[in-house]
Amino acid sequence: MRKNFWIAIPILGILLIVSAMMIAAQDTAEPRPQVVQGVFATLPDVVPEPEDNPSTPEKILLGQMLYFEPRLSSSGIISCHTCHNLSLGGTDRLPTSLGHNFQTGGRNAPTVLNAAFFDLQFWDARATGLEEQAEGPIQASVEMNQPADIAVERIASIQGYLPYFEAAFPGEENPLTFENIVRAIAAFERTLITPNDGLDRYLRGETDALSEDARRGMEIVVQVGCVACHNGAMLSTGNLMRFNHGDDVGRATVTGEDSDEYLFRVATWRNISLTAPYFHDGSAETLDEAIRTMASVQLNRELTDDEVYYILAFLNSLVGEMPEVTIPALPAD
Ligand code: HEC
Ligand code: HEC
């Protein structure tokens, strides 16, 4: 009896150690949300808006009309939706966009989806906020090619618009201004958000919202260092980083400073599987290619095919719920 007792102690001890090890192993095999909680974040429930442009249903409706309004362009055929097509992930799926007279500005159209969460707009961050951003394309000669005063005149010439401007900007003596056109469009863009992708749900504790492959990919992007730039709710710091690839010098085209050469705003990974081709010049045809180029240019690292496979599984899981947008009937001339 006594002998059995002394033998049982080490056996029990070993059993305890083995089970502790099994629990620990299980713990690491099952990535826990807290591992990435500080790295990534869910899309915020509240969309930030500037104090001087609070959203109202009337303003959003007007903005939606103007977003689809080709008469804002000098040709009468190009609207925001031409290049930021909401059926195509908020892009045109072209390497570089075609605007007025089929000219190209030489850059790829980034998605409008969730753009409301970026302070700095455009690949070179030349605008701050959606209001300032929207002033650009209407007037740009390679986009809609319509000077601000002519755009206002054109919209004012369409009788049916005035009541919509009055409802969107109540109490203003002359609500039909260029400033209010871009304010309304910006308010509409703040509704173009895509919550509840696989990562959002995973971070809220729904462990199976990401497949095993996607979770492996999530670990790899943390390990190899993609998350130095691709982190937070947008899977982008939202800031400029150097990406020396191609002829476009990025931020330096705006400032003329050598030190700004090749600075581009970090792109979001949200809905990325919907927005090929990739990069500011649309030079990467597929996501596979974009991942490999990023790793070699930004991290000086050749990824293995397996690593690319898992990263792809992760990036493919980042498609959120698309906003439901109806095509508005625009007032007749
Ligand atoms: C001819 C195609 C075209 C048209 C029309 C167009 N855009 Fe764009 N848009 C682009 C391109 C290309 C860029 C990137 C340009 C750059 O970064 O230099 C861009 C950038 C943007 C961005 C910045 C997104 C980000 O993440 O930085 C937003 C927002 C946007 N456009 C909204 C609009 C709105 C609103 C309209 C209508 C008033 C509009 N666009 C009309 C092609 C177009
Ligand atoms: C040093 C910062 C940095 C690091 C590290 C980094 N990226 Fe990027 N990423 C960027 C920038 C900046 C852009 C915008 C590039 C451009 O201007 O075309 C970008 C763009 C992308 C795009 C294309 C997005 C689009 O819509 O065109 C993908 C895909 C991407 N990164 C994936 C990755 C992956 C995967 C890793 C890790 C292997 C990684 N990135 C590491 C800064 C970084």
C-alpha cells in the first residue's frame, strides 16, 4: 500500500505536467483575439464628421443624387460613380482611371468604401477630409473637367434640384453653392461603410468568423511586419510611408520636396479582394502579386508560396457588409 503510494506521486506529477503542457499547446494553436486586439480593431460604429457638416437624412439624399449626377461633369457623362462604382467595390477596376476625353490622370482609383475613416485623402494625401477631397475631381481636367462656378450654374439650371438643397441646408439664403455640393457628397460618402467583415466578427469573439487558413495568414502578417503600416481599424495607419516602385514620386508631386519622394498613403486592406488592380499606378494585376511586391519592396523579404497562400486567405476575409444604395432618380432638365 505504502509502496504504491510513493509510486503514484511521480506518476501523478507527470500527468499534471503533461496536461498543463496540453492546455498550453491548445492555447497557442488556437489564436486568441487578444493576440491581435492591439494590432487590429473593429470598424468604429460612429463615422467621424466635421463640426460644420453634420449629416442629416436630407443632406445624405442630396449627396447620393450628386454622387450619381453626370451633369456635374463638362461632358455630361462622368459622375463620381463612373470611377467609384459601388457595384465594383467603390472602384473602376482599371489600372488607372479614364476621365474627361478618355484621359488618364495616371493613378488608380482608390475605393470610396470606408474612405470616411481616413483623414488624409488621395494616394499622396493632398486633401484632408472628404469635403476637400470632393472639390478635386469635379474640377480636375482629367476627371470631370468642370470649373466650380460652371458646376453650380449647371446644377442650378436643373429646376428640380433647389428643393433638395433647401431641405439639406435649411435656413441658408442661397443653399445652392459649390461648398454645399461637396458637403452633401461627403455626407453621402460617410454612409458608404462596410462593417462586420471576418476580422471584425473575430475580434468581437466569434472565433470561427475567420477560417483556420485566414487565422494563419493573420499571424504571418504580424510576424513578418506588414502590420507596422497596415494596422488599426482600417488596416492602415492612414499616414504616408515610402513605397519606391515605379516613376510616380507620390507626395513629392505635391510639395516638390526631395524628402517627400515616393511617399504614399498606406492603403486599406478592407474589401481589398474587390478592388484589383493594386497600387497607386494599378501595376499589380492580382492580390497575389501585390502581396509579394509589398514583402520584397517594403520588408526586403521573399515570401514562400505557403505564406502568400495564408496571407491571401486572411485578406480575402476582409470583405464587409456592403451598403445598400439605390440608384436615385435625378430631376429632369
Ligand atoms: C475619372 C475618374 C474619377 C472620377 C470621375 C472621380 N474620381 Fe475619385 N478618384 C479617382 C482617382 C484616380 C483617385 C486617386 C487620385 C490620386 O490619389 O491622385 C480618386 C480619389 C478619390 C478619393 C480618395 C480616397 C482615398 O482613400 O484617398 C475619394 C474619396 C474620391 N476619389 C471620391 C470621389 C468623388 C466624391 C467624386 C465625384 C465628385 C469622384 N471621386 C470622382 C478617380 C475618379
Ligand atoms: C513600410 C510600410 C508598409 C509595409 C511594411 C507594408 N505595406 Fe503594404 N502598403 C504600404 C503603402 C504605402 C501602400 C500604398 C502603395 C502605393 O502607393 O501603391 C501599400 C499598399 C498595399 C497593398 C495594395 C493596396 C491597394 O489597394 O492597392 C497591399 C495588398 C499591401 N500593401 C499588402 C501588404 C502586405 C501583405 C505587407 C506585408 C508583407 C505589407 N503590405 C507591408 C505600406 C506598407
